[in-house]
Amino acid sequence: MNISKNNLKPQDVVILLKIIALGSELWYHHTLAEDLGISQSEVSQSLNRSKYAGLIDNAKKKVNKLAFIDFLLHGVAYVFPQQPGALVRGVLTAHSAAPLNQIIISNDKYVWPYAKGNERGQAIEPLYNTVVEASIRDKELYELLTMVDAIRVGRTREKEIAKNELHNRILNA
């Protein structure tokens, strides 16, 4: 069975979130690639898949926010599911990280595994292997990704809070 070259991949979500995090800032394929630690060809392929899915416009410059929000709120947890793993050192994510940790009080800590991280918690595999480094350099991207992780791994209350916050941030970006 052949997998279509147009099926979304986890890095597509990361790239679209980065474009949203950039707001009105000018960007190019090579700047996205550099910021995210992804090759230029992968950025190009990703934007083609996102265009095919209707998540970005035909010029591949502007995210279709309503369609992307719909996908994140209702599909990302099923397409890219995640279960908390072993206790590891890493960078906080999901409801353990800002901005959700200011709203949700929990004893559970979730982290992206990262040897240089300062926190210990249950491992959550990031959407893409370069997410941690990219998030350290971009606070806005980091917060968007942590909200997506809360949707991927959270309980009902955490998911609803993350969905509302993510919806508002993307629409107002």
C-alpha cells in the first residue's frame, strides 16, 4: 500500500505554527528552514502538503487560520496522538508549560526529552525532532506547540482550556 505524498506529516503542523508565530514578519523557505532546523526541501514539500490539505493559500504564504484551527482542535489528537512516557529530563510542555500552567494546577509534569533541560517529567514526544531547539529560540512558537501538546495528551478539562487559548491566539495572530 502506497502512502500518498500529500498526507500531512507532524512537521507540517510545526511549520504552520511557525508561520503563525511570525505574524506579519517577512519569511522565506530558507529562513523557516534555519529557524526550525529543517531542510529547505522539507519546508517546500511541507508547504505543498499544506496547500493540498487547504491549510495554506495557493501562494503558500498565508495560513488558512479557520481550517488550521479546525484541524488542530478536532484532528491533531487523532492524527498525531501521544501518551506520556517515562520520567526524563527535558523542557516543559502541554499544561506543564506557560501559558497553561498559569491556568491549570497539576502535579503531573510533561516534558519534551532534552538532555540540557532543567525539568523532570513524563516524556512527551514532540511533533518533530527539532521542536525543542526551535522553541528555545522562539517563545511564541513554544507556547503554540505546548498548547497543541495539551490537546494531544491532556484530559478533557486541559484540552478544552488549550483549545480555547489556541483558537484565540491563532485568530488574533
